[in-house]
Amino acid sequence: MSASPTLKQLKAELITPENFQPYGQVIFASKDGKSFDSEDAHLNLQNGIPRFYIMRLHNKGTKFYKITRHIQCTQCLGSLEGKDWLMAVCPPKNDINEPVLAELAAFRIPGNCFIKLEVGTWHAGPYFDHEFVDFYNLELSDTNVVDHFTHDFLKTHQLELEMV
């Protein structure tokens, strides 16, 4: 008989460009006509055909045990209708094949910005307490087929995580 999983809580910090920097970028609205600079998303989409779409997610809650990364492109996510949401992330360390549990962080993301994940950033989410949220997603057309690497904390650490 296997032991019950341990539940670890991650305190979700309100996201800022500074605290999210190890994982990617936070992009807020800017004045129309502003020149491209460090506050704009720096994208890596050259390894395929970019795909921009809206995905509807239902009843996601705040618990997870799987985390994923993409090593061929950046990924951008943002909610529509101003709904806040949560994301757990772990820095990209592309020389190892699993996330560093001690470096896992959680963020509360307001509905007035989007995030760009650096190539290789481990991520779990989006998660939320709303009935549903529509998210725009920018990645490659085949990201979820050929560039989708998942780590299962339940299998490796008997661990389930919850963002609070």
C-alpha cells in the first residue's frame, strides 16, 4: 500500500517584473507608438509556426502535481475579461531534466497583464477560482505535440502542491 501524498502549500506572491524575472517577463499596457524596448515581450518563436489562440479553461482550482516546460520557444499567457489567475513556475535549467523543487514559486497574476515564459521555464497553470477563464496563448503550432515535457511530483516525491 502506498503512502498518501504530502500536500505542500506555495504562497502566491503578486507578480511584478522584478520578482518574475528568473522565469520570464511581465508585460503591462504601454502607450501606443512607444518604441520597442526591454518592457516588451522578447519572443523566441523561430523554431516553427507561431500559434496565437484563445483557450477556455474550466474549474481549475489551485492544486497540482504536474509541471511542464517547453524548450523550443517562449510562451505567452494572459487572461481575458480582467480575471486574476495563478501560475507556479520553476527557473529554466535546461542542463537538467527535472525542476528544482526548492526553487518552485507561485504568482498571482492580475487580469491587466500577461506573462512571457522564458524558453525552458517549468510551469503549472493557469489555475484560478473562477468558474471559467479564457486565456490567450502564444506558442508554436506544435508545442503541445513535440515540445511538451512534464514532471510528475506525485510519482517522484509523493507530493501534491497547492497555491494559496
